[in-house]
Amino acid sequence: MAERPELGSRKAAVLRAVVEEYVRTGEPVGSETIAEKAGLGVSPATIRNDLAALEDHGYLSHPHTSAGRMPTDAGYRRYVDSLPVSARLREAQRRAITRFFAETMLDLEEVLRGTTQLLSRMTQYAGLAVPPGMSEETVLRVELIEVGSTLMVLVVGQHGRVDKQLVDRPEGLDAEALSAMERRLADGFRGVKLAEAQVTALRLAGESPEPDRHLLAALADTFGAMREPARPGHVLIGGAGNLADETAHWRRETLRRLFEALEQESDLVHLLREVGPTEDVSVTIGAEHPTTGEWDASLVAAPFHAGDTPVGAIGVVGPTAMDYLSVMASVRAVARRLSELATQLGG
């Protein structure tokens, strides 16, 4: 494809006005609308010339049934590339993020499930998240907690995964013996990968007398439960129903294909995992990628880290006629808070 020419300031402003008005209404935008709302100080005739030039450059298309124009994928890309790097969140968005992370739990996968809903509420599109893979997760902490007449075996993973199991308290296990066993388990399994920890706990259970055998078997079960969510193609999706509210911006066939993709998951995981670990926010628009091109959709995504280690990604998928500025600000802010939480949990 031939390189598109740079735009002058007025044509760039006209393109921005078309994108923002089309995102707002879902209807092709005419010169009179831009003259009325964009405050460019030029006549509709001048704007018509600019619209024609933008169409010639491939930034706009001209539906045969309308006198107005609508953005192409190239037009959205030119618009996104011109946006400020650090747009400010709206006050309602900032409060929603603050409230969510103030109330959040210590289980990172549960946090991510809530995050997809948070992103969906903030953007009115579908929120996505790929949790950390559990196959290489290591044990951060093991605790034995008295709960009435029972014991809770609790394990915390390196990236915040939490699992627990209630077991009958073995007879004759007093508080001193319980504390000593907890220290032994904590020291013996801290920093060990879950798969290895499960095998070791099972082996020790087979070699140990009661009450150790009972607790070690429960611990092995807990390690095993923590490994189960790690399945290929695992993606968390929240608020997919919001996409159905965007029918004015979507062709019926496009909407059907996107819902099928949300059910399949694998393409979404692949897209989210393509986000570079050092990227701030990645925006993939329509035909820029074979997958989003097939859906006629856009994906805004960002990685999150535990310290310097990338552990997952979050994103928002919606129509190419997307409120990019708001969505990018939302995804960026949530990814930063997730990184802070993942770092805290892994510390």
C-alpha cells in the first residue's frame, strides 16, 4: 500500500470531527454537521473539499446512499495515532477504578474476573483478561487456620492465586503442634512450583503418620486445585452483552461473527498474548489484523506485570467506531493498578 500523505492541521481536524461524530451517532457525517459542531471557522464548501481529499487518501469512505462520510480503518488509525499519550480519565471512571481496587480480594484470577466487568461498565464494550498461566506458578505462602472445630488449609500463589480447603482437625493436634506443622509446611513449600509441590505433598502424605498424613493429603489436593484453571486458550470475558447495544454501529453479520469469537476464546487469547510486554496500550483496528478484520472490530489491550515480569493482559473489544480516547485511558489505568496489585501479591 502506498504511504499516505501527511495531513495539514485543518484536514486533521476535519478527520477528527468525522470520527468523533460517527462514533457518537453511528451515522455518516456531512460537511454541514462539521461546520456547525467542529468550530473550524471555514465554510461547508471548504469542508466538502477536505472531505473529498480525505476520501481520496483512504481515510474516509462515502456510502452510496448518503451524502456523508464515515471513517475507514486507516482513518481510525490516523485518529488514534494523533491522540495524546496520557489522556485523563473521566471522574466517574477514576472513582470506579478506585472503588474496585479498594474492595478487591487477594486472588488475582478473581480480581481479573471483576476487572472484565469493570472495563465493560466503564467503556460499554466487552472486557477481556488473560490470567497468568498456573503451570509455572510457585507457592508464596502456606497457612493452617483454625476455623471452629475444623482447619483451613490455605495456599497463596506467587501471582495472587488463592485456594483453600476445610478439613477435620486431627485428634491430638494441639495449638503448639499445629503452629510447628504450619512452619514446616511454609518453609518446605515456599518457592516451589505447584506441580512439584503437589507431587511432594502426596509423597510425604504416604510416608507420614497421622495427623500429618491427613493434612498433607489436603494440601496436595489444594495444590492440584490451583493448577486446574491453567488450560490452553483461557480468557475471561465480561459484559459481552454490551455489544448488542451497539447494533446501530454494527452490521448483523459482523455482530454474529464477534459473538462466535467470544465463545471460541482462542483467537482472543492469541490477540491478547501478542501485546508486547513493554507496550503501554496496543490498539488493533479492523483489517490491521486478520482476526479483527474478520470481525470488523477493534481491540484495545495492555499487559500487566508483577515487578518486571509480564504475567497477563487485559483489553476491550468493540466496534471500530469506538470511543478510543476513553477506552485507551481506561485500559491503561486498570493495567497499572493490576500491575501494582500483582507486584504486591508476589512480593
